[in-house]
Amino acid sequence: MRAVIQRVIHGRVTVDTNSIAEIGTGLVILIGVEHDDDHTKAVSLAHKIANLRIFNDAEGKMNLSLLDNKGSAIVVSQFTLMADTRKGNRPSFMNAASPQIANPLVQDFADQLLQLGIETQRGEFGAHMIVEIINDGPVTIEMQV
């Protein structure tokens, strides 16, 4: 599993002109799933992201996690994170899991954030989405488990 985490002051996901997810301070998490990913990896990644200290404390240092900050999250499935660009000019997505594998694991990941007490919303799996991100910092981190 691979995630790109963006610390935001505002995030929104729109499908067909309908806003389906919207948050203020928190994280927009773009998540990609590979063939060999499983529930254990989804749980591990969720715990790691929830506890990642990337929010500023009173002194302006990144010492607070999403849990500490009581922020929200939007989870957006993004198979393009699995792109292999080593050959040619067209990315290969052969490493991306099929929707039958990826969708339940993205749901597992989002459910795990909810169980940790993080208000979590989701994009729409497989849909063409408009993802609005007002990055704070900017802080953007890539993680992989």
C-alpha cells in the first residue's frame, strides 16, 4: 500500500458536480493498493498515518498528530500511485490491485481511521473525482507499507 498524505486547511471531493466529502483542517490521503496488499497492511498504514506528527504545536513545530489535532481525513483511492514509469513514456499500472482487491482494502483503511476516532470521509471508488486540496505548509508526505 502506498499513500500520499497532504496536510490541508480545506479538502473536498466532487463527483458529477455533487460534493461527496469535505473537511477543514486535516489530511487528504490518496491511497494506492498493490496485488499483495492485505488487511494487515491497511491497519498498519492507518495507525502510522493517524499518529504521524505533522501538525504544528503552539511553538510552530511539527509535534502533533491527526489524533492530537482532532483533525479530519478524506481517503481517496488512487490506483495511479502504483504507476511504473521506468520504461517509455506511458505509465504501466500492472502493479495496481484489481478493484475487487483494492476497494475492500481502501474501505478497511478508512474504517480503521474511524475506529481510531478520526472523522473520516471517502471519495467514490472508481469514479472520476475532482479533488480540491488547499495544502497547508505545504506538507506532503509519501508513505508505503
